[in-house]
Amino acid sequence: MSSRSETITRILDSAESHICKKGYNAFSFREIAHEIGIKSASVHYHFPTKANLAAAVVLRYTDSFIKSLGEPNSPNADAKDLLKNYIQEFQNVLISNDSMCLGGILSAELTSLPDEVADATRQFFIENLRWLTDVLQLHFGVNDIAISHFKAMKILAMLEGTLIVMRSLNREVQFEEMVEDFLNLS
Amino acid sequence: MSSRSETITRILDSAESHICKKGYNAFSFREIAHEIGIKSASVHYHFPTKANLAAAVVLRYTDSFIKSLGEPNSPNADAKDLLKNYIQEFQNVLISNDSMCLGGILSAELTSLPDEVADATRQFFIENLRWLTDVLQLHFGVNDIAISHFKAMKILAMLEGTLIVMRSLNREVQFEEMVEDFLNLS
DNA sequence: ATCAATCTATCTACTGATAGATAGCTTTGA
DNA sequence: TCAAAGCTATCTATCAGTAGATAGATTGAT
């Protein structure tokens, strides 16, 4: 038998994988339970409702994603490295088979999501924009907050859009080239 | 009683609206039937399967969208007008409440779609890219097909991404400003 | 009279969710 | 120290609801 946190982690891992591939409305407690070798009732023990489970997935995903990006205020942080790494994270999503960005796929489904899942999804985008704006603000000398905020939106929109479009076209693309018109990293 | 084509049109209209708002996996025959005042069995009479109905929705949507854009080869076509109109179509999607671009939402769900719906979704993007590439090629004097194709991808990705991001942020934005770094329309 | 279109009624499969039982720890108190 | 009590994590079994789909009767216009 696995420990409490091990089981919870395995449920969250499986749920995240399913949601990234198929979205909120196409995953079920039973398939997650089957995948990790327990019964669906046991999944309900840890996560009472589907909305509760999905919200937990999004919160963990957002937290771990933002943490992995690094702290913009860190003294030895290099803005270009931070942004290159940010872009690479999106490139990696496309490489991992049949997956979407969790935020992107849930935002597409937003109107059919329970409130707590929709709220967590909105928070994912808010935190991405905040991080991007901070990096642009601190390291590129864009001292007008509105300008760096707008630039952050363009970066985020282009990366999410590239995922959406390339998913259907099944083509390879360099994400860094997609944003080069408004973000020079060379 | 409505004629055959009237009923079919109303089914397609209702299905399109539901899919644009909630995606493929969150709409049902029963809600569409109820909305237009018939029974779900009657919807099955016109569209035997859910996949069949959704594919018909996407084909009609793609066809009517591309047709509405105008013909790039037309002698009196103005490239800037064509592109401004294209961008405005995406702006309109954001204005219409709680809707997404049909292609965008289905591309997000792609892995959980039946083959015929996924194929129709891919075709939507292929035809968008073809139209954009044609316009750029013919009117902006970009004679390298690879360059205009890449520019078309950037335009499409940015517009789809803007829809995805703004859906969660619930903010207003000028789509023309989002693409101005690589598409000057002034 | 025909036949397209719609209906009623039903089916199977699956959904999220809950109830109740149980095995095995862990805590507690005399 | 050791039994009583409670807790954790799981199970089996089942619920009501909804999904897509189909068979067969009914309607109604030409």
C-alpha cells in the first residue's frame, strides 16, 4: 500500500496527464483509478468531487510551473535566460506527445467548467502574466508598466496560440522564432 | 413543421453555438433537440452520430468563414482590407459572449475527438493558412513562399492565442495591436 | 398511397457520487 | 502493558442520472 501522499501524487499525476491530453470533460474517475490500480471510490476518498480534483491539479500545475521558471528578482538572474527557458517550457509541451498546456486546454473549455476549476485556470494566466511582466520590467528597462504588461500578453498569447495551431497541423516549429518580432533574445 | 433544410440548419446552428461555447465533449443531442423543439431521436435522423454532426458543423463553419473572407485573387481586392477584416472576425468572436473560435476549441480537445471531427478541424487550420499565405503572397510582394507561410502561421497563432488568453482574463484587447509587430496595417 | 420526418419508448454503457464494510495502523487511558 | 477506541485507506455494491443510439409506430404533406 502506498502512503497517503504517494497515492495523492499518483492521482494528481494521472489526472493532469489526462486533462492535458483530453480536457476536463473527457476524463473520468474510473480511468484514473484503473490507471493507478485502485477503485474510483478511493479516488473520491482523496478528492470528493471531480471539480475538487481538477482544481487541485491546476493549482499544483501553476505552482510548480511558476516555481520552475525562477525568481525574476534574484540578483544573478539573466533576463534572456529566464525568457529562453520560459519559451522552452512551451516547446517541451509540444514535444510531449498529444499534450496541451493545461491552462490552454482548460481556458478553451472555460464555459463548461465548474467555478473552482475556472477560477484556478484564470489564476494560471494571471500568474504567468505577472511573472513575464516582472522579467520584462526588471531586465529590459521597460519602465512603463503598461508597455511591459502588453508585451507579456503578446508573448503568452503567441505561445498558447502556437500550441493550439501546431496541435492540429502536427508540424514542428521553433517557438523562439514565433516571438522574435517583439522579443529579441539573440 | 419546418422543411428538411430548415431543421438541419437549426440543428447545425445550435450545435455550432454549443461547441463554440463548451467544446465537443460537453454538448449533447438532448440539449440541442430541446433547444430547437424536437426530440433527440429526430436529430439522429438527420445526423446519425455525434461525430457526424460535429464534423458537419466544422465543415460548414470552415466553408462559410473562408468564403466570408473574400477571394485574394480578386482584381479589386485590397490586401490591407482583407487582413483587417480577417482580424476583425476574431475580434467579433471575443465580443460574442462566452464563445471561442470553433477551430481553436476543437484543436484543444483534438486528442479526444473522433477521427472525422479531428480531420475537419485540421482542415480548418489548413484553409486559414492557405488563405493568409495567398493574401500575403499576392499583395505584400513576399515572393518567398516559405516567408509568407511563416508569417501566416504567426498571424493565425497570435489570433487564436489571444482568444484563449483573453477568455480567461476576461479583458478587452485590440487584436490588430496584437499582431502589429509583424503585420503593419496602418 | 407513399414516404420523409418526427415521435415514443427503450437499450446499453457510462458518469459522478455515496453507503457500508473491512483490514490494519495509531492513539489513548487505566 | 495492553486492550479499547478511533483513524486511514481501501474495497464492494449500488444509486440516480445522462450519454449516444436504435426500433418501430405515427403523422402529414404531396
